[in-house]
Amino acid sequence: MDTKVSVVDPDSFTFSSEDLEDPQFFTTDPNALRILEHASKLLAEDQVIAIPTETVYGLASNALHPEAIKKIYKVKNRPSDNPLIVHISSLKMLRSLLPNNEIPVIYESVIRKFWPGPLTIILPKSDLIPSEITCSQPTVAVRFPSHPVARALISKCGFPLAAPSANLSGKPSPTLASHVLTDLNKKISLIIDGGQCNFGVESTVLDAFGTRGPVILRPGGITYEELIKIPEFEELRVYNKDYIDEKLEMAPTTPGMKYRHYSPNAKMVLIDAGGDVDTRNIIEREMQGMIDEGMKNIGILVTRSNKMSGSLQTTSRNIIEYSLGDPTCPEQIARELFKGLRYLDERKVDCIIVEGISEDKEGLAVMNRLRKAASSTLVE
């Protein structure tokens, strides 16, 4: 099939009020409304399309129809035991998906503070949610996106959307419509282009429903530092940092836990020095080793303008440096991370060396993604 890319301006949308119970949307752009009408028709027909969110682009389908959900797994080549996140556009829609239409009290404060936004919460599921979404788990992961196009589209559809990242499974997540087109051209009929994603990494997944106390299962756009300030979340823990549960690894309740993810085509070496070490000499050492092995195209992701390519550049090799930004601004690095990995892949590098950062704030999400993406890690 031919894949059409339709551009929609997120700034053309407004919403009726700050009340999240059942907000209505408005747009000043008639063409944007036509695109949403077309997209909602495709989704009502159980097709899959790509949509922008504030985190990464999502591959969306009707979250209530098993056949539509199966198409997501097929298009992405996604393992069938990797659950999906359900996206909603109102608290009214959320209640319809839960047993007895009740939102657990424990989540009321974080919903008020962080929704709409890049926070996913684990909830008990009703029979309305197909097992294909949850991989037969009794809980479902749900979020209320803040991206105006995603919000408006879900509202227009009148049903929730399942929407994992719109890439081939295991590859770096897409933060531009062009990234989606690279991976899924001719596999889907429509990509809605809403510009670059603001956060650049997937949502934080919070489980406060389980018996082990509140835990971040996947770090993302809402930070540990923000969540721990919320009453009842003072004892918040982070999975894979504060504890590990092998049983949960084998039957995860949320994506991003069981499989290697976010990996570029090139071999990737992560220098994990804790963010407080000058890694220039380490990077030069690794580059020299790769040159000695005969590699001619080497990519480097750094968090400052180190000009690493200058010291080893010759006519016989090509060293490409991509700066992720200021190491004191982890939100900037998160926004550029997947874009940088894809930029180097497009240039056909043989290997990518990545400089790790501190795990403060959004840095926790960045390092989570880098560790899952890396072919090997050097702990210095």
C-alpha cells in the first residue's frame, strides 16, 4: 500500500477546559479536521496509522478490537508477549475501561498533577480490554497524552487507541514523521506529521496498584524527582535500579521490560562513566581500537561539542560526531537521543560510541534506553 504523510499543525487545536472528565476540542484549521476525520475512519475500520504524541510517534489502532491490535504486532514485527499501552482522551473514557468504572484512589493525585502528559499508570482491567493488549495479564497500562493531535484524534474516534512506538520492533523510537516513513513505508496507509516530539523518549510507567508499593517500571518523561514529591509516593522505587523481579521480567505488565529495544543497525558501545567523568580519552581509545580493527565509518554521540573527530580524522576513515546537547540539561539530551541514533544509522556507520550521562531527572530515562540499546557497555 502507499503510505501518505499528512501534516497537521498542533497549535491549531484548543480544548474546552482544564476539566479532564470529558474535554472537547476545537481547531482553527479545516484541513486538520479533514485529516482527523479521515484518520478516525481508518481506525474505525480496524486499520493502523502513525500519530504524533509528545513522547514518540505511535502506531495506533482501536484498542477495543482484537483484530486491529493484532495488526500492530504484525506491522512492527513485535513479540506477542510484549503488552501495549492504551491511550485515552478523557477520564470518562478511562472509567469505561475499568472494573466498576472506578479509578483507584492511589492514582488521583498523580492524575491531577501529570495528566495529560507522558505518564502511564498500571490499572486493573475490565473485560472490555482485549487480552491481546495486556498479553493476558489482569492489568492494563493507560495514559492520557498531552499532544493536541493525539488528544483530538482519540476524542474524534470516541474509543481508546493502542499506540506503541511507530517503528520496527527493537529499533530506535521515531521522534519525526520521517523516521516512521523510513521504518514503515508501504506497511501503513497514513502518517500524521505533527512535527518533532517534545520529550523524545517514551512515557514513564508507574505501578502504584501492586502489593510491592509504588514503583517506576520504566523511566520516561515524568521524572523520579517529580513523582517522589507526591504524597503517598515518598517510598517510590525504580525497577532495575532498586530491585529486580524475574517473574515480572518473564510476564511484563508494560512494554520496555523484557526485550532489547531502541537499537541502531550499527554496533553500539556505551561508555557508562556515571556522567561525572571526562570521557574524551576513553572515546579516543575506543575509536583507535575500532580503527585498528579496520572500521572506516565510526559514529560518536556525545553530550558536548568535544570535536572528537578532529584528532583521528584522516582521508582513509570517516568519523561522524553528533552532539546530544548540554549535559546539564537532560531533557534536551532525551529529545535528541533517538534522532541522533537514527542520524548515524542513515550515514551507514560501522559502529556508534555513546557517551553516557548522569541519571538525574530525565537522565534516568536516557540511560535506561542506552543500556537496552547497547551491544556492549564499558563501565569506567
